[in-house]
Amino acid sequence: MSDGSNIRKVDLSATFASIGALTFWSLGPIFIKYLSGYLDSWIQNLLRYSVACLLWMPFLIFSIKKGRVNARVWRRAAVPGVANVVMQSLFACAFYYIGPAFMVLLAKSSLVWIAGFSLIFFTEERALVRSKRFWSGLVLSATGVIGVMCFKEDFSAAGTLTGIVLTLSMAFMWAVYIVSARIAFRDIDSRHGFSVISIYTVAGLFVLGLLFGDLGDCVKMGPWQWACVVISGATAIALSHTLYYSAMRRIGATIPALIMLGQPFIVLAISYVVFKESLNILQLLFGVVLLIGSGLAVWAQGHLKRES
């Protein structure tokens, strides 16, 4: 007869960290869409990421003093840093053409690219080729993405098509960022890597902001808009990453990734109230198919790691 000591206890710290990351990442798209009425995407990106960078700066300085961040970290962060600049630029720009919930659902197509890149670059994950659960997940995800797009009423409208192209391109670059960061920081604390990446990202966004943005819009904003910039940068970028990394270190990547699949529905609920955005019944059904497929693929990866 088994006793209670054999029952695996729930890690409350990791659970709350995952929920916190989910909450903050769900608020991010709402803030970006709201600020699109006051700032262009280039300047909004620069301001929000600058806030996050400043919050990470004390940790970075402390890590440098302790010798934990050296030239090797700065060198390895270069490729994911460039990928992050491109990804963040596409991410913010997409909200100027389509609604937050629709965008976030389409963004989950990044799973297909991440899976493909992982099979190429990580030998330990190539066993997934034999996983029926994994391939079923990818097929469902791809089917869900197609359905969410094609059953949108204004699918053929120029603005909608632009937003879809931007989102799908962002999903590809998100996969490039994730996989390149995983390769670069295999033996480096991801917090140290992200703190350096944030420096590179702000530098890149600053150049893009000067070239394509309108810095004059900053002086036209009121206190509430500035508060939204600060709050979104602190929560949706700085704190969300911190919480997510914390959860992964404690319980692994699978459970936090599964929890994040709830993001589109939270974004939809908030966006419905704030922006009156809604998805039709077919889009919702295909959205569920997409997320079930994503969940299956993540589950298959987690099962593979437990067996290895």
C-alpha cells in the first residue's frame, strides 16, 4: 500500500510563476493594441523594451560583477539578439492591422517551425519523428491555423492579409529566436542570456526607431499612455520572462508551455471587452483544434524527455 510520500507534490511556486507569466503575456497584446492609437510600432517597441531593459539592468550589472556574464555570453547572444529585434518588430506591427485575439491565435503556428528546427538541430529530439502523438499534434495545429485564417469574414481585405503575413512571419522568427537562444545558451543561465539580449534588442530597436519611427509622438502622449508603456514593458516583457524562466527551472518546460496555451482565450476575453473583438464560431472551433494540436506536440516532447 502506497503512502502519501509517494505522491508527487504540486510545486506551488512554479505553478504561480507559470500563471503569472500567462497573465502578463496575455496583457501585452492588449497594451500594444491600445498604444497603436498613440505611437507607431517602431517607437512603441523601443519604449516598451527600454523599460524592460532598465529593469533587467541591475541583474545584468550584478552578474557581470560576479563574473557570470563574460565575453562568451555577449558573443553567443548576438544571433538570438538579431532574431529578437526582427521578431519584436513584426510582432508589434501586426497589431496595427488585426485584433489581438486573432493575432495571438495565429502566432501559435510558431510551434510548427520550432518543431521542425528542433528536429534538425537537436539530435535528442529526433526520436519525435516516430511519435504519432507528435505528428498528430502538428497536423491539428496546421489545420487549426488554416481554419482560423480562412473563416475570418474579412480574410481577403488588404489590411487583414497584411496582418496575417506579419503574424506568420513573426511566428517563423519566434522559432528562429527560441531555437538560436537554446543553442547559444545550452550551458549558460537563460536569465543571463536574456539580460544581454535585451541590450542588443534595445540597440536594434533604437536604430529602427530613428530610421522609421516618429519620436515626436512621445511628447503628445498623456500620463495614462506613458503609464501603459511602463506597465506593459515591466510586466509583459521583463517580469513575464523572469517568471517563465523560474517555472521552467523548477518543473521543466512542458507544463509551463501547456499552461501558456490558455493565452489566446484570455486575450480574446479581454479584447472583447476593450476592443469589441470577437471570433466567429468556426474560428473558435479551429482555434481549439490548433491549441489541442499544440498541446499534443508539447506533451510528446515532454514524454520523450522523460523516457531519455
